[in-house]
Amino acid sequence: MFSKISFLQCMMLMGIVLLSSCKKDSKDPDNVSDAEYYFYGKLDGQTNLLEIDATGDYQMSNSIDASIGVPFCTYSYGCSIGAFDPIDAPYFEVYFPNLFDGDCADVDQDFSGLFHTGAYSFGDLTGQVLVRHWDGTELWRSDASGQVNASFEVTATERQETPFGIYQKVSGKASCTLFNMGGSSKKLEDIKFVMSFSKD
């Protein structure tokens, strides 16, 4: 009787191990993080993964820049992930300049629809996008000129209504060249991110 029970337990344990192994093998190879929010990219070949998780090593910060000349307004939305402590710690940011450009009265109802899926070009104009990186010393950004084989795509977007306000969860992927003020460049490739942009 004892040997039968032990045999059954061993068989069940082996089945669990096999099933878990199968799950690991079938994992999406593009899944670079299990965190809900993160920024991943290879900066000049060096892997950077900044995750919002229980360790609290990194935080997420929102920025909203508005130009209000009633009745017309423009709103730019940014989200960055970094340590932020000390204040000059490195971070990565995705920034949509002038994403809303229209009647001020429409910005609240249009907010979630602004972050459409699909391709965006790099630049400072309405409907474009910037990827920025503060390395602790200087700012690098994906200026429109000088981009070769660059791409930026929003792959998923989801409205989130929370006790703290309305947010848009945005997932995407990209590759680009970053430039500093002196014209030096760095390649930022294989970018994958999930970030949350605040309405207010």
C-alpha cells in the first residue's frame, strides 16, 4: 500500500514538473518582463530593464505640458521610468508632443482615443513621439533628423479609471537613435515598454 501511494505521488509530481516545463518552453520570446509596467531596451548593445515591481527600485512619473489659448489647447503627455533618487538618477521616457490639438472643451472626452495603436514617426510635431533618456549627466533624445531604420509602434492601449484619476495604459515597441546636444549619438534598439499616461 505504501509503495502504491508513493508511486502515485511521484507520478503526480512528475506531471506537475513536466507541465510547468512545457509552460516555460512555450513562453512568448518577446516577453521581456513579468512586471505590469516596464521599459526595456538595448542602449549601444547594453541591456536596460527598468521594472515597476515590489522592490521599489524604480518609479513611474507622468508629465503633462499644456498650451491653453481658449478655445484652443494643445496637450503633450509623457511617462518616464527611473530611480529618481537621487534627483539626477537615469531614466527613460516616452513623450507624445501635442497629442491633443483642438478645442479645450474636448480634451477630457478625447483623452483615451488619443493613444491610437499603430505606427508613429519621431519628432516634436502633433501626432509624433519622442523617446528620451537621461543618463545622469545629459539628455539624449530621438530627434526626427538622423533616424535610420527607426520605428515606433503602439501595440495596445487600455483606459484605466482608478481612485487616483484616469490613465491610459500603453504598450509598444521601437528602435531609434538618440542624440545629445553636441550631436553625438547612441542606438537604442529592441525597445519594449508598458507605461501609464495620466489624463490630469
